Amino acid sequence: MDRSIIHMDLDAFFVAVERKKEPKLNGLPLIVGGSSRRGVVAACSYEARKFGVHSAMPMYLAMQLCPDARVISGDMEAYSQNSHLVTEIIADKAPAFEKSSIDEFYIDATGLDRFFGTFTWAVELQKKIMKESGLPISMALSVNKLVSKVATAEFKPSAQKQIPAGTEKDFLGPLAIEKLPMVGKQTASFLYDMGVRTVATLRDMPQQFLISAFGKNGISLWNKAQGIDDSPIVSYSEQKSISTESTFETDTIDVKKLKSILIAMVEKVAFQLRDQKKLTSCLTVKIRYSNFDTETKQIHIPYTSSDHVILRVVQELFDKLYNRRMLIRLVGVRLSNLVHGNQQISLFDDTEEDINLYEAMDFIKHKHGVEKLIRATTLDVNKRVRMEMNMFKGKVTKNLIN
């Protein structure tokens, strides 16, 4: 049996929420994002997009293209509340669903055709969401998550589209390669240099060539071009926090070493945050002294997933927390108050340079592994960890042999 996977995507979500709060904004070009010249666009209305404005664009350029646009700094609490409202509506009706970001959902409707038309059911759910939430939403149905997501984006706003089973290649073929999910600027630029501009051209390339060029991501890229996607619907559950901690073999008072370890921790959890398309607004630092006394300190900040923002706050918390000058046996970092975000980093405050930097860093980590790109200040820490792990493996091997 072919699967029936529905993708639902709230249209210009941030803008729609702002207009719901203030209806007089309807019909006006609207930009949500950092208001300073060095800020960037987090989201924009379709009226602004007609002038060439798009998300992640520098604010100064957006205002040059659309000088009459109204700029709003954004309200992540309101976005999170409205996202939760839509989630509750879907949870009440859908047999199984996945919330992939603050404004995107996948529904597994396989088997519904035995009772009534799946597409008709999806359209009815779409209408229910718009009526009860007051927000516009697009929908597409196909045999997998990949094709449904691409179809939703292709026919927005207010999309209602079905890609019949067996026509996936016909639909994807004429599209530009950047229409495929996870094909960002770096990958698209690389393919453009090879003369590859459409999915059909990418589809005809040998799989082994793509593997040699992109590593393990080459297999995923080739499958996407074929319209192949067997990824399951991951049942929705709200993750409360992301955390990491390290217990030392030898208690230490070396502040330089401790701060280097904290930097490595922040790099790890912030990458996980961006990889899951989430933002955090609460940071906690934990230390445990040699006498097992454990202390924590936390602070609320504007929503972000940027290394440099989180790192600055974590270091400040550590300086306030570590005041007993005793040996420490454990340090930890926790990110909480998580919300789904449809951007990799906090676009409200970060600059264009920040965005490009994090996109490049995450691209390299995905392609070659998280540990292949680290800050210079953590080199000694990572070497020490690897040495300790090798020593541990050597002890285990020796015991097994004996």
C-alpha cells in the first residue's frame, strides 16, 4: 500500500500572527525581524516579497527594496502560543502526526482511503485549522514527506495540492535544485558550478559521483532527486530541554580548563538546538564540588540558538556561580524553555555575517561530523578527552584479553 503523507505549513506564520493581533496590518507590506541596520529579516508578508524581500536578508537591503514596509521586532511567545493552538487541533483529528517546526506538520493518513477520501479529509482539516486558529495554512498530499513538503512550498499560499502516486519524478523534475529540502546556498552553489540547475539534471547524475562530492549527504541528495523518502512520521512529543555535563576523572580548580570545557559544551548543545530547528530562552549552568555540593544558576534571555549569544551568558553564569574556590568534579549546561523555530538561528538580533557563519559551520558539521569543526580554544580539551577515551579503551581491551 502506498503511504499517504500530508504536509501542512502555516503561511507567513510570524506575519499572520502579527496580523491576527492587529488586523489593520492586513494588506500592508510587513517585515518581522531586527530593526537595526545590521539586523536581518526573520519573516515577511507576501506583499513585501513582491519587492524581492525574503527571510535572512539584511534589513537595510530589505528597506531599500520595500521602503514602505512596516517593521515589527517579533513576539516569539505569541508565535509559540499560536503554534500550540494549531498543534492541539491537529492532535485532535490526525491518526498520527509529527511537528517538525513551529509552523510545519506532517500527518500519516495511510489507510484513510478505505473509509473516505484522504485528500477530502485533509482539505476539511485545513479548513478547520483556519477557522479555529484564524491563521492561513497550506497543505499537500503525496506518498512521502519529501514530495509533500516541496509541493506545499511550490503552491503556497493557501495550497491544496495532491501529487498522485507514481508522478513524483514528473513533479520534481522541472524544479530548481534549491527547492529540495536541505539544499542550501552552499550545496546549490556547488551544483551550479557543475552546471546542475534542475532536479531532473541532478537525478541523472551517478550516485557515486555525488557521494564523492558530498560524502554521506550525497546518498540523501540522490534519493531526494529521485523522489525517494522512506522517513517515518515521528510521533510528536514536546522536548523540555537539551543538556550536557562532564564529570572529571580528577577534580580540578583550573578555571581556564573549566571554561574551555564549557565552550565545547555550548558548541555541542547549540548545534543540537539548530539541528532540531529550536530556540531557547533559558540557560542553566551547573557545577558540583569535590565534596558533592551541587549548585546551579539560570537566567532567561531572548530566544536564540546562536553559539556566541549562549556562550557569553554561560560564561557570565559560571563566573557568578563559582565563588567558593574549591575543587570541581562536574560542570554542565542546560538549555530549556524550548520552542520550535523555522530558522537555524535567532534572526531577530543576529547579523547577516552571523547567519552566513552558522550556515557554513553547520554545513561542515553535517557533512564531516560535529567534532571536525571546533573553536581553537577547545583544542586542548578535545585532545585530552580523546586521549582519556583511548586510554579507557586500552584498559578495557587489556582486561578482555586477560
